[in-house]
Amino acid sequence: MATTLPSPPKIGMVSLGCPKNLVDSERILTKLRSDGYAMSPDYAGADVVLVNTCGFLDSAKEESLEAIGEAIAENGRVIVTGCMGKEAEMIRAKFPGILAVTGAHQYEEVVGAVHTAAPMPPSAFLNLVPESGLKLTPRHYSYLKISEGCNHRCAFCIIPSLRGDLVSRRPDAILREAEKLIEAGTRELLVISQDTSAYGVDIRHQPRMWHGQEVRAHMTDLSRELGKLGAWVRLHYVYPYPHVDQVIPLMAEGLILPYLDIPFQHASRNVLKLMKRPANETKVLERIKTWRTIAPDIAIRSTFVVGFPGETEDDFAYLMDWLEEAQLDRVGAFRFEPVEGAAANDLPNHVPEEIKEERYARLMELTARISADKLQAKVGRTLDVIIDAVDEEGGATGRSKADAPEIDGEVFLRDAGHLSVGDIVAVKIEDADEHDLYGVPTV
């Protein structure tokens, strides 16, 4: 007689915010799947919906609250986790029907809340989890989180109060995870944390054995070993500490991608001091020149805050001049936005909204021109491109080594119907605009 297995409970997931939140969501889903739970792609089929929230900005909080409200309306059985877990009382007051609220990277608490809300049938044995875990990103690229929390106390940021101080993972555990991801099909590893350059500081760069040799818990050592695994390795959230200079030769050797994501935030010494960030913009310009000498194709992306309290027109003009000289490849900007609990809220001389908008527009116009010029210089070159999508009309979309997924530009290909997602191919660049490239595969 055939045995009928009971259906396991189904879990829905809404993941908001940064890639670090995405990794948290993947870990939660991986654990739940290993416990036998099934996944639901929609509200209707879910026994419980998890909402992983972001609380970095007030606008992000509003988006999180909207997502919680939508999940309540569409399903009714909702567990909230993530950064807004710090505001559990407010969430419960606004949504009395919430099943549970947990904080950022509290994996055991989230899983425990799911077990309580939707217990597994006693005879379920559906442990169908690949070694690499469950992913919310495409198969060919993966985010690799190397630490939690941050030791900085920037005036505009509340991340330390949400996620705590720096806690670094063991290097051997990171490398083992990376190895499994690559074995499962990952072609690009995106290294993330709140402060990648500080990796290992809290554990005094303690070495661990990996494949018969010691590897320090240090950004340089970790980058070198990751580069030996055969995938593209892209570094995000890199503060420009002096030892960052040591990873540039690894880029020249081809071990890691010639790409640095550095959150400069501003260039004016006055504003950087108000932000409680290091004010060494002149040395950074000199170092950027040196980096480009060692690794000529290095792409540097950054983000900047305009309209920070106390920012004068002279401060902003200095930033614009600095950007003109730095010639960064990719730039994002944010208008300063007060965040509940941030020290910057109490600073004097807040910038009027209309001036913020005007400065933001000027900065984006400048950086778009710089980007267009730099991309135009790539026309006629042949670049390696990783394929993200292939359409039915023979076109494809990919990214060069200078482009991180979802935040940077893309490369649009013609005559590419023979390619597959995850392929890394040589592409002849034929045209460019302000943000994207256009080309054709050479094979």
C-alpha cells in the first residue's frame, strides 16, 4: 500500500533592504527548508509570511510597514524580522495581529516563531536542501556575507544600534561556504558586510586552517583565497583604510575583480567631521591615482550624501571639484534624510529641501557626464561579460567586471541567442550611453 505523506506547511518571504538582509533571508529559508517546510511564491499559498524589514531610513521604514500591511491584508499570518525588530512595540501597536517580531540576524528566533505558528506534521521528512542553501538571487551569482555589525558611529547611521558591533565570521567558514556556492553553479561572489575592510579586527585576525594552510581573518588574505576558487570576486562596502592598498595587486593579478565599492559619503573636511567620518580626501585622491597605475581597469563606485546638516555651498563646491578630479566610475547619491535615533538629527543648520534637491541634481548631472565619458572610452574594446538574461529575440543582458548587479550599469548584447545565463563571454563594445554599454559577443 502506498504511503501518503502529509503536506508540509508553506512559507512565504518578503525580503526588503540591502544585500545583507537578503543573505539573512536566504539563511532563514535554508534552515526552514532543511526542517521540511515548503516555500510559497505568493500570499495565497502560504501558511505563514515572513517580512524581513529594513529600518535604515524613514523611507525604508515606510516601505517595510507597507509590506507588513500588505502581507496582513493578503494573508493574515505574518512574522516580522530584520532591522525594524528594534521597534517591536510600534509594529505590534500598528498591526495587532502580528504573530511574532524578531530583530536583525536572529535566525533561531525567527525559525522558532515559524515552528510555533505553523508546526510541522510529525511524519514529514522533506529535507530537500542543497548544500549551498536556498538562494533568492539567480544561480550564477551569490552574496557572501563575511561579518555582521559595525564599529563606526557615523552621525547619520543607526546600523550599529540595529545590528550591533562588528562580529566577523571565521575565514575557513566563509571559504567553505564560497566553495559550496561555486560547486552549485555560482560564477560571481559578491563579498558584503557593513565594513569589509574591518573584517577580522574583532577576532584579532586569528588564522584558521584551510586546505592545509593558515588563512588570517583579514580582508587581503580572504580576498586572495577567494580568488583561487575560480569565480569572479567583487568587494563591496570597503572603507579606504591603508591596508586596502594591499588588495589592488590582487586585482592586477586577476585574482579578484578590479572593482571597489567605497562609501566616501562626502569630500569636504567640514562635512566629514560633522558626519564623524575620517577626513583624508586628499590622500584618497593620491591613492586612487596609484591604484589606477597598478590596476588600470579598476572601477570605483561610491555613494554620497548631499544636504547634510551644516553643508555650505562651499562644502558642496568642494565635493563637486573633488568628484571632477577623482573621476569615479559609478556614483550614487542620497539627499540627507533624518533617521530616528541618528545623532545627525540634533545638528544645527539643516539644509532646506529645495537646496538639497538643487545640489542633488547638480551632482547627478556631473557624475552622469563623467560616467558617459568613461564608458565612451570603452567603445572598440573587448570586455569579459557575465550573462544575466537571454531573450527570445536573440539579445542578451550582462555585466562587465565594472558592474555589480542591480546597482551599476549593464551591457546589452545583440546576436547573443546562443548564450546561456551565467556564461562569461568576450564582448566587442560597439556603443555606450551615460550608464550602459552595447556590444556583440565575439564567439
